[in-house]
Amino acid sequence: MSGLLFRAIAVVAANVAAAAGAAPPAPTAPPSVVTPAAPGEARNLPPATPARIALARKLVGYTQPPELMTSAVLKGWEEGIRSEGDSFSSLNSIQDGLGAKVAARGKAEIVGLVKDRIPQLHDRLATLFAANCSEQERSELITFYSSSAGAKIIRSITLSNAGAEALDDDKITADEAMKASREASRIAARTLDSAEQAEMIKFAFSAAGRRVKLIGPEVQAISAEWMTATMAEFGQRIEPIVTDMVEKAAAEAK
């Protein structure tokens, strides 16, 4: 999911800039920062020390806030319930209200699961940012993602229907992620007012904005892997729970 954020933000920036007829501003930062190296290319950055990773983890806290990530996964669960409405309704034939009980238990399991697993995602992304972004770039990223425009885009893309629908799959593919990213970018673009669009354009042409675009595929890969593993673990957790609930309800009905 978080990978969709970075890919979609890059698309939003390009769309907004094109619509406004904007041109990149004149570079004001040192060349080594204004022209970022490709991921993995030597940039003479300091080692990813604990202090650098701590700053990167602060950045990831803005881009993948736990409460918003939980809401996104829950939305996928709720979409699944709606699409399988007949199956949940059939549970009520065993015991009145059983479908709602199963849905509520699934929600509780998701909340606990994301809470348990989100530190793994944050740690991996923080290490990636610490290794690939300069201190200036990380500071610029924190400034943007903590702004009204950045927060608005993060929320819009994270909770978009496109992102939620991707959670229905056992495995999120690159094609699905790209499709969801494009749709999420269109949704996000409509949420920006004129001041936020200007802020977005400024960010798009900054060193930090270009760095995000370059490392986006790596972020997406880590995020898709995390989401796939999270949903797989959820399936493993919820199946025996639901089976036990149904068996107990059936026994009580006899």
C-alpha cells in the first residue's frame, strides 16, 4: 500500500504540473542533491547509522501512519464483506447475528495484526530511506508529508477504493499496484486546492520529490511484499477462528 503512495504521488505531481503548465524552477541546491543518483548508485552518503535511520523512521511515520494503514486494511476487509454479502448472511441461518459477529472478530484481528506487523514495514522502509536519501532530502520529505498537501494526499491515496480493492487478492502483483496507483493519483489530484497544488508542484521539482520517484519501485516492492504477507497471515489467523465460531453456533442451535 505504501508503495502506491509513492508511485501515485509522482503521477499526481506530473499531472498537476502539466495542468498548470509549470516548468521546473531554477536549481538552488548543490548539484549532488538536485540531480539524485539512481537507487543503488554511489552518492557518497554517510553510512545508514542509527541516527540516520531514526530520522528516516520519523519520515516513514508520516507516510505510513499506523492508524491510517489500519484503516486501509480494514477497508479492504469491509469491501470483501460487501462483495461476499450472501456468504455472511448465510451464517445468520446458523445463528441469528453470527455474520455480524464474524465480521467484528475479523476487524479485531486486523487491528491487532497491523499493530504487530507495522514496525517491520517501518524498519525496512526507514533503512531504505536512510541508505538512499541525503539528510537534506529526508528533511524536505518530512516537511512535505507533514504539510496539509502531503497529509491530504497520503490519506486520499491510502483510503482510495483502488487501494482497498487490491487487498482482496492473496498476492498483490506489480500490474495491480500500478493500476491502483494510477487510479489513486486521479482521486488524490481532485482533493487538492490551488494552494496545495502549488505546494505539490514545488515538491515535484525538488530534490526530494525526484528522489521519491527514483526509489518508488523499491518502496513499492517492500510495501507489496508486506501487504501480501499481512493478508496471508490474516487468512491463517481468521480461518480457524471462524470455523470455531460456526461450530459452536451450530452446536448451540441443536
